[in-house]
Amino acid sequence: MATTSTAYRFDTDGFYNGSCLVMQDPASGDWLLPSDCTISAPAFKPGYFYKVNVKKSWTAVKVPKTCAECAGLSVRHTDNTLHSNELRALFNQLVEVEKDDYELHRDDELTLTIVKKEVHEKTLEEAKEEKLNALTTRCHAFDNQLVNEEMIINSSLGFTANADLRSQNNINGLIAAGQKSVAYMDSQNVVHSLTIAQLNTLLAECIENGQYLYQQKWAYRAQINECTSKEELEAITFEFKMKNFANE
């Protein structure tokens, strides 16, 4: 009865490519091995590919864990070996995780690689447009947002008051009520008894504060448009101040 054993195959690049049974030559005792086989078994340690060396034993090759570690690796379109299929699956998995920075690429011969995405270098005009859009978004919170806790003014009436749209609507409602004296709660939840005249003063201050914010917006717009470098643009930060009516 012929003696058989398991042999371990390798592909044209030397990577493990499955196993097969081989027979032993009864006369010489040598294993009758195909040219793409070795009787030596890989260690099959997780996290490694195995590549045959000149001694027909195996060298462990660490499986890449990031797209950057795949530099220099490729899969030919015509390859259908165990290693090439594992590598294709790995490429897809890693690119899915790092899709913001890397992508799959096929050359004219459809060889698959991972490449770093080209970063579009914004022109100064593009950077200005982006900064202006950020300014617009920031300012929309002042005139489109009903409740804005940033909008607190120091009133000439001697307390701090909310000046956002909801507060202005509330003040208008109190004025419309037509009472000689009404209870008004300031930004610190302190109640004040205010006359119609005082409510009108407070409403005027809220409106003037909104105009003051717009003045700051136009100043920032001018500053952005006057920039001659992206470094100047990056140095601009939007710090809006509310108007102080206490000393007026």
C-alpha cells in the first residue's frame, strides 16, 4: 500500500495556496512532490501570510492592518490564488475603514492597489469663500435662531437681559398688553417691574444690539476679503461681542 502525506502548495509568488496529498517513492523513500509543493507545513499563526523560502520552509509575513502598510502590495486581475483572494478582501476591508484618506485603484492592466487620495489644495479664493460661508452660518444663529443664549446685553435699565428673537417677541407682547407696569424677568431670572417706556427702551436696545452684531459681521467680511494669504485667513476667529448699554 502506497504511503501518502499532506503537502503544502505555493503560488507563483511563493505564498501558501492550499494543500494536497502526495505519495512516497517506494524505491527512494522521497516524496513525489509537484514543483509548487513542499512537505514542510506553515505555522498557520493568525495575522500572518506564509511565503515559501529557498529551503522550501515557510516565512511568516505579517498581514497589514492599515492602508499605509499596504504600500507596494498589489493583486493582478488574473490571479485567483488563495493569497490574492485574501489580499483583495483585505484591501476592501481596510479602505472601507479609511475611505476618507485612501481608495482602491486599478491600472491599465486592472492590477489592484491601495492609493492615498489626492488632497485638493484650495486656492486662496476658495479658502475665502469657505471662511465667508462659516461667517454666514455663525451669524444666522443671531437672526434666525429663536433662542440664543449668547445674546445677552447689559441694559441701561440696570440689569442684563436676553436679546434674542424670543425675548424681543416677549417684550413686544408685554408692550401690546398696555399695562402701566408689568413684571419682567431678566437673564438672571430676577423679576423687575417695568413701565411701558422702559419696555420700549429695552426693546430698542435689543434691536440696536442686532445691528451692532451686523456691523461686526461686515467688519469680518472686509477682513476676510482683504487677506492675501491662507495663513491670514486661518488666523481670523469670529468673536462677537454684545453691546453694553450700561454707560450710555
